[in-house]
Amino acid sequence: MMRTLFNNTLVLMIMFLVASCSCSDGVEELSGGYFLRMEGKDLNDILCSHADGKEIPSNVLTYNSNEDFIIASQKPRATDDPLYTPVVYYNGRDSIYYWLIVHSKKLTLGPMSKHDFDVARQRYNVPSALVLKPLDWQ
């Protein structure tokens, strides 16, 4: 009886450890079916729960959202993750890029330069109050 209790407890502890290791460090729901997945220093991305949504690949540095838009800055990792759609980074992987998701048009713009990002914000009437903020855990 005591041995069975010990074995059951051990199995439950192992299952808990395995489950906790496979989860993200943090997830924040954004808008339009998107969420920010935080998995560590260089593994933060914005993903969509809908099949037709596009992602913002790692590594997201700053972000914000309201019911109409998601904005983000991102510095690409040294190599592409095979799970992502390949992205062309015109200024190389050492630059910071900006992204804009417009929910009403199902449009993901990026990667963009800061200048192009500012132009896109004006074009799609992104409120000036929607400013980029660092990830909560940084």
C-alpha cells in the first residue's frame, strides 16, 4: 500500500515536471486572435490563433495593441526558425524592424524601417496613444 502510494506520487511529480518544461514562460492575449508568446531572452514572438493570421517572428522587443491594431518592434534571430514563413530582412539581421497588424483589413505589414512604420501608422490612423512598450518580464 505504501509502495503504491509512493509510486503514484512519483508518477504525478514526473508528469508535472514534464508538463511544466514544455510550456511557454508566458503568454499574453492581444487583440484579433493574436497572442504574445514569451519563451525567454531571444524567443518572444506574436502568433495568431487563426489559420489565416500571420506571425511576427522572434525576437519581439517591444509591442502594444488595442482592439484595432498590434504594433511591435523586432530584432531577427541569427537564423530563421523552420516553423515560420521565411522573411526577407532588407537591412540584415542586426537591425531592428517594425511591424503593424491592421485587424480590419487582415493585414500584417513588416518588417519595416522606423520611417516606413511611422508612415504606415499615419496611413492606417493608428492612434498616437498606442506606443511601443517593453515586454513585461524584461
